[in-house]
Amino acid sequence: MATILLVDDEARMLDLLELYLLPNGFTCIKFEKGTEALRYLYEGNKADLMLLDIMMPSEDGWEICQKVRKISDLPVIMLTARSQTLDVVKGLNIGADDYITKPFSEEELVARISAVLRRSLKEKNEITYKGLVWSKEDHVLQYKNQYIQVTPKEFELVGLLLQHLNRVFTRDDLLVLVWGYEAEIGDRTIDSHVRNVRDKLRKAGFPVDEYLQTVWGIGYKWVDVSGK
């Protein structure tokens, strides 16, 4: 079930979007200000896509989209009453993934969202970060064409962190997401896997200590230094 952030200064439009999306299996979180949606992301909360209105007071959708792109690869679909080609081009150039002009049908909205989510999922099957390549399909981790031998759990751990840059994962989060609910392991096992990942990446020449950081008393996160 995908979580969609709905951002529009009109409460009626937010309610309409939710009315369209809930029956199609989406979870909706509504914001009347773009800054509120940004705060939600800054705090490390998870979402799968943002529906973002362009014409909003204070900061418009273009400004919000640019700020989202600085901190996240979250897919963004722009919503607007405008249909001029220049507006479409501007939205796509600043990082939007698609563009829907009001009014639109429920069928069009759901189809556009589904298409962007499929494309986003496909792209995440291979992640490149500063020369480090994580390929889910081939189950390969390499740095500058040098293959790094990792265990299946170490591989999943790296992929999870790379897909959610700057998000803090507690040890319980990692336990559930990598090992599963029924796994009978403790914090020491997780710490050991993180330590092994660091050692292997370090030996391959990747500056892992700059990125894979410990959040003392909580867990771990992959810091996107370039996004700060």
C-alpha cells in the first residue's frame, strides 16, 4: 500500500484527491501548506509519492518541488489548472516526475500515480551513489568496478539505507525490515552486520565513514552529505 502526500491549499481539493485514492488502496496524508509537507520529510517520515499543487500562496509548488529534490528522490506529480507548455517544461526541469492538469478524472489520476510508482520502483532496483553501485537484480555491490563480497543480509542492509538517504533507522526498524518480524536476533547482530559492511566498503576504498553513521542510542543512517 503506497503512501501519498497530498499538498494543496484548498481543503476541498485535498478531500477530493483522498476520495479518489482511498478506494484504490492508497494511504493519504494531507497538507494545506508545502512547508508542512517538507517538515514531514525533514523529520524522516516515509512516503512513496507527492501530489503537489502549483498555485499556492507563500511558496508555490515549483519552490516546494525544488526543496524536495534537495533532500529526497521522492516522486513528485505536479497538479495545476494551468496547461501551458512552458509550465509543463518548467515543472519537469526542476525535478517533477509528471504533470496533471485540473480537472482530471479518477481513472487518469490513479493511472498516472501507478505509472510513476512503477517507474520509481524499477529505478530503485539499481542505485548508484558516488561510485558505489547496488544492483538488486544482479545482487551485486561494487565500487569503481571492484566487486565487494557481502552476505545477503549485508546486501539488503546497504540497499535499504541507500534507498532512504538521511533517514534514521532504529535497530528495531532494521530488525523488522531486513530480518523479518519472527527473527530471533538482538542488537549485537545488527551492530555486527553494520560493522562488517563498514569494513568491507572501507577495504574497497569507499569512504563509508562519511556516510554510514551511527546515531547513538538509536540506530543508523546513511547521510547524503551533498544534500546538506
